[in-house]
Amino acid sequence: MNIRSVLQLKPDEQILQIVRESSLAHGWSFFFAGLLFLSPFFLLFPLFQMGTLGLALFGALFVVALVVIVRVYRTWAYTMLVITDLRLVDVDQNGLFDRVVTELMYPEIEDVSYRTKGIWATIFRLGKIHLHTKGNAADLEFHFVKYPDQVHDLINDLRAEHV
């Protein structure tokens, strides 16, 4: 995936870090997409014995499975928090053709916090980053972040540079 297809960088802007949700957060989605992909192959002989109808069913199941796998992967890969030296960009990919991009300048950030809750989040070092903004701009939350303490410190350091 090319980040430039999602985000237009300003002149002299540098990407410092790209934060994605942990793949563990989408583990069940990947698992069920894989099962859906394998299901036509388990039914291969019974479907092929049905003749043309079975072949059509096999093809339909295979295509549906591929679409689901692409959707799950794109949702995971294109949902990210891009930290640059000038701003934060939150990219939410909600489906194949639904993307929301939110830009937040560092002076607009009032508070940054993170939370790690639960035994599995503690073991795998996952957490939630919460960005509280000034005024009536919407607050941003980014879930299932790997090493949220480091991301928190980086954003706070950049905030301090721009204030």
C-alpha cells in the first residue's frame, strides 16, 4: 500500500510514524474470512458432481470469499493514524469504498491520553489513544494501538514543539 494514495503531504512535511490497529484486533475477521475462502474447496467434489450448477456455485463461493478477504484486509491496512511533523491524520477505512480522513493540527490538540485495559491488552501491549481537541472539533480515538505509551509520548513531544 502506498501512503501517497491516501494522503497528500504538504511541502517539506515528513511522516514520522504510521500507527495501525494491531492485526490481533481483526483476528476473528481474518479467521472467518479464511474459513470462507477454504469452504468451496472442502465442497469441491460434491459441487463438481452436480455439473454446471455445482461449478457455478463453486465459482460464486470463491468470488464471495475473495471479496470478503479483500474487504477485511483493506479495512485493516487502510485504517491508520499518520503522525507527521506538522499534523496528525486519522484515516478510517470502513469498507471497500468508504474512507473518512480527519486532519488535526498540533495546536488544536488539548490533551492526549492512552488506556490499556484488560489482561490481553496488557500482555500484547495494546491500548487506546484518545486525542481531546479544543473547541467543537470532534475528539479522536484510535483503538488497538501497539505500544500506546510510545505513540502518546511522540504526540506530546510534537505538541510541545508546536505550542
